[in-house]
Amino acid sequence: MIVRTTLTTLVVGLAACLSSPQAVAGSLASNAVDSCNGALPGFEGALRKRPLGIANEGAASAFVTCSFTNAYNLSGILDGLVFVTNRRATSVDITCTFVNGLVAEAQQVNPDLPLPTYFVKTVALEAGEFAPVAVFASDYELDAFALPYMNVNCALPSGVEMNLVGYDYSEPA
């Protein structure tokens, strides 16, 4: 009985491996403190990094740049997400520029690589609101962004905190 069960499991497993691969969706997120920094040393003085996020405690907007952690063997990024909290007593707009790809000079190594592409998104946040700033490949009539590398730069207004960064992706099965 044990041999029959093991053989059946082996045959089913082998059949699954030999079938054509299908895309499997996954998500990857990290705390902003892990993935983000002030874009210039001058912005770092206004930013307070704490376990749950990076808060702009300065009087003016501070630019924060994040590099998203890449999943192993992913084939396409479906969206880019930045979750922020407005700690102000008034509403505010936050603008992020998502950058998909590698530096243009990477084409010197592989001429088939596409140039980096930039996607700008502005979101209005009410006082006390926690919300995502997001870009979706489908908004640009794409199945997925061109390369499995996503980065972002946000103008973080005073009193706004960046909490999480991440993306949804597809990968070969």
C-alpha cells in the first residue's frame, strides 16, 4: 500500500512537472525603513526612521527613494505600490515616480534590454488616511512592466509617513 501511494504521488508529481508552465501570481512587500532612504543627504535630516515607517518631520517636502526587493525567478511586475499615512490635520497630495528597468548603460552589455520607463502617480490623502500610491501595468495597456526591477522616488510632504513598498508579480510555475 505504501509503495502504491508513493508511486501514485510520483506519477502525479512528474505529470505536473512535465505540463506547460503557467504564470503564478505572488506579492512582495517590505517596510519602507528597509528599502528606502532620503534621496539626498539634505533630506535625511528631515526624515525620522522608526520601526513602522519613514516620517517627514521637516517643514518642506523631502524626496525618498526606494529600491524594491526582487523575488527570485519572477517574470513580470504587475504593479508597484507605496503605502503612506497622512499624519497631518489637513489633506495633502503625494507624488511618486515609479521607475521600471535598469540604467540605460545596461544596453551596452545587452542591447536587447529596454530603456528604463517612468510612471508618475499623484494621490490625494485626507487627514489621518492610510492609502496606497500605485501604478498598474494594466493602466498602460501592458500585461506586465518590461523588466522585473521596480524602484520609486516620492516627494514626501511634511507630516506624511511612508510605511510599506512592494509589488505584485507573475512567475513561471
